[in-house]
Amino acid sequence: MHVMALAERVLRSADGSLRRLIRPVLGSAGIKNDLVLWLLPPVLVFVAVLIVFKVAALAVHKKVEVYYK
């Protein structure tokens, strides 16, 4: 499976469940604007998934670099 397809599948599955967890946290943090509460959770989920994949890619890159050095 292509890495981008995997990332997209993970993002789509994590988006709904994590968005439901992040929204109450933002509300309790004092954010009251409905537009911000609607826009911010998907962006935060995207950034979280992006960080996970970047860390995994860095670990694989280091192993490949050491192997072919």
C-alpha cells in the first residue's frame, strides 16, 4: 500500500473520533466561538497524525541511511 494512501486512511479514521475528544477540551479551555470550535479540531488532528508519520519516516530514514552507508 502506498504511504500516502495509508496516511489518508489513518487520517480519515482518526479524524472523527479524535475530533469528538478535542472539541470539549477546547471548550473547557475557554474557546467559545462556534466557528473556531468547528475549524480547529480537524486541523489539530491533521497536525497530530502528521507528526506521527514524520517521526516514523525519520526513524525509517535513519535505518536506511545507516544500512547503505
